[in-house]
Amino acid sequence: MEFSILAMLVLLVMFVVSAVLLRLWTSPKAMEDIPGTLGWPIIGESFSFISDFSSPSGIYSFMKNRQERYGKVFKSFVLGRFTVFMTGRVASKILLTGKDGMVSLNLFYTGQQVLGPTSLLQTTGEEHKRLRRLIAEPLSIDSLKKYFQFINALAIETLDQWEGRKVFVLEEASTFTLKMIGHMIMSLEPKGEEQEKFRSNFKIISSSFASLPFKLPGTAFHHGIQARDRMYSMLDSVISKRREGQGFQNDFLESLIIKHSKAADGEANKDKLTDKQMKDNVLTLLVAGHDTTTAALTWLMKFLGENPLVLQRLREEHMEIQAKGKGGANLSWSEVNNMPYTAKVSKTLILSR
């Protein structure tokens, strides 16, 4: 009898607390007129967001389902934050052409913690412009030309391995992109133990961005922080060896080390990066470069598969240039710049994404 009364009291308390939470669980005033749902109190729609984000279709299914119900602009509550989702060309124009101060990037808590406080994606205003200027210098077109032959050879090797087997394009594009970026940033060889560690840590870091913000052992967020620390240890080791004159490489990291070699953590110098800033932004470039390039390559394969006439015309242009050249499959930079149809396809792909 006493147990039954206690159980009823517990249920009553739970009912009252739930009613109060539902009563208080409302949108901020600025979001009241925006259609959408906030989901459950405190957790919102976080579980649905994470589940869809981890599925083969990614965040697309989460967006599509709500867009059909609420329109191209809708509100939600995910990963501990009230959020407005905007889709479509008009929304993109507002976000991409807004003046300074109108729109600023604000990552989810998990992304903030993983990337670090001095990441380009976490700074605004003059500090953002300063970091962007210092980091972008080694990424000019002239600097990138020196990696062209490596990328060309890696692409040929990758495509040769596809023959006669079932290919998961997204996974293959991700692996190709990480091998390419790892070499460009810190001269990692496309094969070997260091490459495997690099890719393994990166994938754990990437998957932790859309996770619940609980840094508890066993959680995706905790694994992401640990993988980030391992990645930073790898960078610390490379930076230390390079400063001691060991293993000089003509890569992105080397250019940063040379240019900012006199900077020390805590030293105020607007023209120098600290080691912390270097590591935070090398990781930022890895994340940004991987996601955009992987998506572009995946969409390219999809569109070419759906448009055989375009694929045939591309093939003819490439075969024609190969027949005229003397390098066989090894294209030169000037030959790449003499591919008008390929350039049009690339621009169309960028505009359609």
C-alpha cells in the first residue's frame, strides 16, 4: 500500500514538472512568429538531428522533413541552442552578402570546444580579418600549383583502384580529400601508419561536431576532444622537429613555421601567429577543406552519372589534350587552364551546390 502511494506521488510530481517545463518551453520573443517546433523540453529535437546527421543522407532528411511542414524558414532547438534554419537561394544571399555585424558565424558548443578559441570560425571583426590575412597567404594560387602533380597522380591511382568493384563515392571522396589535404598541409604520405592515424583522428573529430555537449567518457564529444588532442600532439611533434632543422618540407605548415617562428604563446604581435593559433587554424582548414571538397567530388560523380552526354564531352576534351601533350596522363598546369568545357562544368557544380 505504501509503495503504491509513493509511486503515485512520484508520478504526480513528474506530471507537474513536465507541465511546468512545457509551459515555460517557449521560443525567444524574436522567434515567436517563425514556424516550427522546439521539440521536447531541454533536449529539443537534438536526438532527431543527430540521428539524421549520422544517416547516409546526412542533415538533408532533417531539413527536408521540416521544410515540407513549415516552409523554407523554420525554428528548432538542437544541441542546446535555439536555432533558425534557412534554406533556398534567398536565404543564402542574405547570409553570404550580409554586411559585417549583420551575420556572424556561431558554432554549436561542441564545435567551439573541438576547434579551439582562436579558430577562424570563432573570431569576428578585426581579429578575424587579421587571422585570415596571416593564414591565407600560403594558400594563394601560385602556392597551390606546387601540389598539382601530387593531386593528379593521387587521382589517377584512386580511380585505377575503382575498376571492377562497388564504390561508395562519399567514402572514397573523403579518403582522397584527406590524403590530399594531409600532404598539402604537412607533407603526409598517402600511405603508412601516420596517414592512418591522421585520418582516424580526423573522422572522430568530424563526427563529434553534431553530438550532445556532454564531455563524459564514452560519448562522441569526449572522443572528439581526445582525437583533437592527439591531432595537436602530432602537429606539436612536427613543428618541434621542423624548428630543430629536421625534415624540412615545402608545405603549408612549413610556411607558417618560418613566417611565425618568433611568436610565442602570449606574445602580442599582430603580424605573428602563436603555436596555439597555428594548430587551431590548421585543424579549421582541415575541417573546412575536407567537407567542401568531399561534397563537391560526390556531387560531381552523381551529376556525371546522370548526364552521360556531359561525361562524354568531358572525356573527349581530356583525351584531346592528352593526345597533344607529351606527359601522357600527367597533365601540366597550362593544360588544365586550357579546358574550357571542364571549367564550365566545375563552375556549374559550384553554383548548384
